[in-house]
Amino acid sequence: MTPLAEIEAATRSLLATAARLDDGGVRAPSLLPGWTRGHVLTHVARNADGGTRLLTWARTGVESYEYRSLEARAAEIEDGAGRPAGALLADVRDSAGRFAEAYALMPDEAWERTVQWTTGARHPAARAADARLTEVLVHHVDLDAGFTPRDWPAGFTTRMLASVTASYARRDDAPDLRLRATDTGEEHGRGDLLVTGSATSLLAWLMGRSPGTGLTGAGGVQLPFLY
């Protein structure tokens, strides 16, 4: 499956979940502190637009930043969170369509061109596609509407376990971990602290979407905020 096909499949699943929410449902709390489901859906939509701008920058060479600023991003999410369920659903669907169109326009060489995220980080434009899939799958869980980490595709879980473990290894505030997935046999990290469990449970814990239930060796481990 191509990266775009993965993104579109994940988006269809999120849209199906969002379509079951009425106006009261989108006002309900999400799993993210201080955010309703409306905040999460608005964030997913604005992320698609930010990714579209990054891809357009890579394709055209004309600077088109992800967001004007982190403050502007926060304001857009807050302003959009209180909309009716139908408006939120349409926003997520339409913004995802714009991202897909921008993706389809990308020539092969443009994926390696460097663009700048709002945080100042600079990466090849291909990172925008990886980031988009992560946003859709993780925030689908955050809606707290039936989709859980167990529903993440196996390929995504494997890739993200390796990526998150490597990210932790580069941080001074992260524990020195070694992870072993009991269901797949994969191992990540070379730290002294061994944590074992299913691949999905390990990833959900590392990404702050689980307290570590079902894991061995995770008790008392303090993880930094990652995502």
C-alpha cells in the first residue's frame, strides 16, 4: 500500500467514526486534557491544511509555512472546536481531500526537498506524509469513540515503535529503554530498562495513550511528553 493509500484508508475510518457523532457528541471530552472531540477534529483538519502547504512549498519552491505560528494554530483550533458536528465532519473531509490533491501533484524529486515546520525543524517533504498518517491514526484514538490503539495497522505500529524508541534515545529526559514485543518478537532500543508486552501496548504507552496496562517492566517509569 502506498503512503497516500494508507493515509486515505485511515482518514476514511476516522470520518466514519466522526459521522456517528451528533452535536452533543462533538462537545464531549476527548482523551486529550482540556480538549473536546470538536478540538480534536478541528486539529486534524488544520493539520491537513498545514501539510498541504508544506507539500506545495516542496513542489513549487515558494515558501508556504505549515502555520503562521504555534499561537495561530492554537487559536484556529479553539475557534473551530465549537462548530456543529456536520461542519466539523465536512472540514475534516474537505481538508483531507486538499491534502490528497497536493500529494498527487508532487513530482518524485520534490519529496526530498527540505521544508520547515512551525517549530523550526527542517526535514525532507516526505516527512509530511509520515506525519499526516500519524496524526490521523493517533487522534482517531483521542476521539474516545470506539477506535483504540488495537485498531492501528500492524505496519504503522512496527514503524512507529522503531521511530519513537529512536526518538527517546536522543533525549536527555527519557528513560533508557529496551522494548520487546511479545507478539511479534521485535526488539527496539539498547537500554538497561526492559519493557515487554504486545507491540500495540508498547506503542500506546510510549505515545501517552496508555498507562502501561499489560506491560511488564513499565511500572513507575516516567515518560516525557512526546506527542
